[in-house]
Amino acid sequence: MAAANLTALRASELLDYDRETGVFKWKVDVGRWGRIKAGTVTGSPDFYGHLRIQIDGTLQYAHRIAWLIATGVW
């Protein structure tokens, strides 16, 4: 995965992260023609149960995005 291409600023622009529940929601309309509306909970599990979120065409693990948003670094 190209995790280093995603910045904390970009992640914060797109996603709202609730530190208490661990839930990610989109801040903006995304997807093809904006079909996924702002406020929609995001993240889908992989084979092992780890949540992944597609940002700018790249799948990212949700726990890594949470770390990025919380600390500002990978």
C-alpha cells in the first residue's frame, strides 16, 4: 500500500474520526458521482477483520489512518 502518500491534512479533510468509538465518517461526498454522502460511516473488513478505507484510489487500514490523524505522522 502507498500509505506514505496520504497526509494527515488530506485524511482530516476527508474523514471525521471519533476517538471514543473508533468510527470513521466521510466529511465530503465521495465515490463515483458523489454517491457516498457526507456523514456515511466508512470502512469495510478484509479477510482478517481489519477495516480498510479507500482514499484517493488506495486502500488504507483504518487503524493506520487513526494513528495518522491522532499524531500527524505515519
